[in-house]
Amino acid sequence: MILTVTLNAALDLTHRLDRLRPGASNRVTAVAERAGGKGVNVARVLHGLGHPTVTTGLVGGRSGQALRLDLAEAGIADELVPITGETRRTVAIVDEQAGATTILLEPGPVVTATEWACFLTRFDGLLAGVSAVVLSGSLPRGLPADSYSQLIRLARAHGVPAVLDTEGEPLLAALPEHPDLVKPNVDELASSTGESDPITAAARLRTAGARAVVASLGPDGLLALTDRGAWRARPPAPVRGNPTGAGDAAVAALTLGLVNREPWPTRLTEAVALSAAAVAAPLAGSFDPQMYARLLTRVRVEALTDMAEGENPCP
Amino acid sequence: MILTVTLNAALDLTHRLDRLRPGASNRVTAVAERAGGKGVNVARVLHGLGHPTVTTGLVGGRSGQALRLDLAEAGIADELVPITGETRRTVAIVDEQAGATTILLEPGPVVTATEWACFLTRFDGLLAGVSAVVLSGSLPRGLPADSYSQLIRLARAHGVPAVLDTEGEPLLAALPEHPDLVKPNVDELASSTGESDPITAAARLRTAGARAVVASLGPDGLLALTDRGAWRARPPAPVRGNPTGAGDAAVAALTLGLVNREPWPTRLTEAVALSAAAVAAPLAGSFDPQMYARLLTRVRVEALTDMAEGENPCP
């Protein structure tokens, strides 16, 4: 059983239309509404792979209610903790003619200290019998920057490995607790470290405490710095589609690899294949299973020189 | 008790942001979610005036559930009939810097013949003890063009006057049933009759069966053609704000005037004042009560020559 955590869950709306005309009335041709947020996407991918999953986090208001209904319909075990604030919505407006997507991000709830204390109690109770915990996404307003540190500490007390997918202050504050894996994308890696070279930046995160760093480089695949070596893993060709949720699919595969103690090249192969198969599916949290199976034999994994493995990446 | 009917109800979302950048991620600064659709707006205005009101129509899915929750919070009696389709959402994206609003209109549900039959039964049951019925807005897919005709016929069988606010085929098909009042806006009047002159167009609707026609002319106020005479009613000055729902406020006032058998100039004065007070309020269905009271003494009502009152407006 893998436990995924989404502290800033979202209800994702997608509106498709022929052509978005700003300032005018636009007829929407298709609508989708889905439980979202990175941890929810990870849970959905794990569930799609047939792996037992439970998801927790904070939800409130009508959007929170709609999110829970959607999780129930998807058959994903729901251990979300209610809050009084209103779960944020994201609205994706897909302009079919322009091939462009306009995204609206609601501000989301403010979480109280009492609500956070209730969440910690629930989280602690869920850790028994869990094989790994995945902590994903931004923190809602009101939570301290060291929230993920607190969760990793609780997980360690239960002997449960922690995978962390966030950026900026919440990422940096959590590194001293030695998360087993952090997975920034290339932009988050640069903005969190102030370092533009991905290998140098990833090495910094390891120096600061992360046991392994896997950075997603978009269509260029993954870069991994671990205590067993460093690798680049690339898909055979770029995949067209919706990149939202591709990183979450990579996290799902990497977490399964961690739980199953697979060799790193295997984990990275699965992560690149699943990530590309997620791009090919229209909605975040979904993946194309045929493409996943086909890509598993075609991902190229290349070991990097040992300079990247040490504490200091410079020769 | 006034009964309002919204066959194509909506859940209205409003997203405010500093500047809408199409094709990019936009942070929303404020969010509102409200039960909507023209008949719901009319009910909200009547409720705001302290008049007993009950609202019916068709609702389904999660948006329908959210709509009903909002009605309950507003204290508006809910006799909505459930359908399996999903109630449409409207999304208004308010660009504060540009002062422009982009609107997304979801397609809305398809109503089955069985659902329509269930609605007719409920509507018939609600008519006992009702002083007037207000029929507002477009028809959802699946309903016949003569749906409003059927409702007006049922209302007449109970001796209940009917006010109709729709356009195009559903309006034209209902005129032979002699609705007591129809209230198109100037664009709907032109598109429904193919006649650009409002007086000529309104006279056509009377010839086709409407007992009275009140056309809303936006900031220019109202034009009324009735069996007691014809009038123009104008606000003292244009009001800045949100024109959505201004027509619904006019319908609320005109229906109260009908129920109270007020003289037409009084009805029109109240309708223009309430409509302008609705423009001054940020959300459809709301109005500024101070402005309403102030404008009641300042609306100018002018009788038109009797040429407009006959069946043929041409001399």
C-alpha cells in the first residue's frame, strides 16, 4: 500500500472550445471535471497500474466535495481530511484551433493550525502498514514551510520511505530530514537552487540531504543522482500530448521501483515510459497502457561519469 | 407566492484576475460560485424584496447539487426536479485591468421525454396557490420548442398568469397561448421577429398573441406595449456595473406589478429602478436597495402615441 499526500488538492475543470475569444461569450464544446493535485494524480496512476493506494490531504467546500465524489467513482481509497476553507479549482481552457491552453488557478484555502494538527494525527495513523509515502505539490496558505519535514519525520518513525515532489522553500526545508527521493522538474530545480546546470543543481540537493534526486527534463527524460550512481534516461522519441501529470506518472513509477527495490536503471526506464504514456493520455493521472508497454523496451538509460555521484560535482 | 421556472438552470462561476493572459497560467484573485439561470435570478430578486417565492426547473449532476446548496443557503424555496444530465456551468472571467469579461458557456444537459413528463407533473402540482408564474431563459437540449406553450396552458388551467422571458422559437411558439407578458431585450426582439424597429417588433409579438410586451433597451430603459397603452420608461442616468441579471430584475418588478394589479406606469417605474439597482450590484440576482429606493422617484415614464397600441403599428 502506497500513501499519497496532496495538501493543496484541486478540482480540475477542463473546458474545450473551438476558439477562445477574450472579452466575448464562448460556447464550450466539451467539459471534464476531475479530482486533481499532484498526489491525487500519483494515486490515480498507481491505481491504474493495479497497485493498492490510499490518498490523503486536505479538502473543503463544494469543490472538495466534488473532488471526493470523483475519487469514489474512480475507486481510489479516500482518507482526505476535511477543512473549512474551499478547495481550489484549476480551470484549463483548451483552444482547439490555436492549440493553446489558458489556465486559471484559484487561490485555494487557508489552513488553520488546528486543521494541520488534525491532519498530522490522521497521517500518523495511516502510516502503519504503508510501504512508501509520496508527498506532492505546493503547500496551501497557512501551513508552515517545514510541513513536509514534519511528515517525513513521522514517516521515518514508522520506517516508511518518503518521496517528495515539491519546490522552493518547502523542498529546501525538507532536505535535512533526508527524503529517500526528491523529484523536481528542470525549472523547479533551477528556481530552488539558483543553479542553472541540472547536474550541479541536483548534486546540491543531495548535499543538502536528499538521498536521491531524479529531475524531470520534459521531453528529454530524466536525470538521476543516487548513492548507487548517476544516469540519464531518455524516451526513444518525443511524445505529443498533454504534459500535465507527466511528472506525477514518473513519481508513481519511481515510488513503485523504490518499494520493489528495483535497480535504478529499471526504475528510470519505467518512469520515462510511464511519463511518456501519460503525455499521450488526455487527462492528468491517466496513461496509455499500450504505449507504456511498448516504450518499456525502448527507453535508453546511460550511466553518467562518477563525478556526478559525489558531494561535489566539479572535478 | 410567485413561482419561477428555469428549465436550463446554471451554476455561475466568477473568476476575477488582474489581467487575463490567454495561453498562460493565470492566478485568480477572487472566486464566486452561485446558483444561476434567469429564473433563479428572478427568484433571488423577489426574495430580496421580501416576496414569497418558490423556484422550479431541471437540475442534475454535481453542478446541480452545488446549485441547490446555494439556493438553500440563500433561503430560496427549492422545487427543482432532478435529471440525469449535468447542469451547465457558466464561467465569467473578469479581467480587472482591461475591464472586460470573458464568458464560457457549457453545453448543458440533454433532457429526456420522461424527465419532461415528470417536470410537467411537478409544475402542475405547484400551480395551486400561486399568484403568477415566471418562465425564463433558453430551453435545454431535448425539450420541444413548444415547452413554454405547454406550461402556459397548464398555468391558465389554474387561472395563474404567466410571464415569459425567452427568445426565438420557444418565444414564438408560446405566443398563441397568450402569455400575460413577454419581456425580450432589444436584441432578442430583433432576432425573434426579424424587425429592427423595437416598436414595430413588439407590436408583432402582441399581434401574435402576447397580451403585453415589455422590451428592455439596456441603458435606455424599457418600452411597453399593452392593452392599456404604450410607454417608454428611462432611468435618470446610465448606471455603471454588471448588466447581467438587469433584465431578470425588471421581470421580477413587472411580475410583482402584475400580481398587485398596479397601473402600468408604476410597474415600469419599479422595473427600471430595480433593473438599474441590479446593474449597480456585482452579481446577477442582487440589487442595491438604496439605489432602488432613490431611483423610484426619478424614473421618467412617457406615454407613446396610440399608433403603437393597435394591432398594426403603421398609420
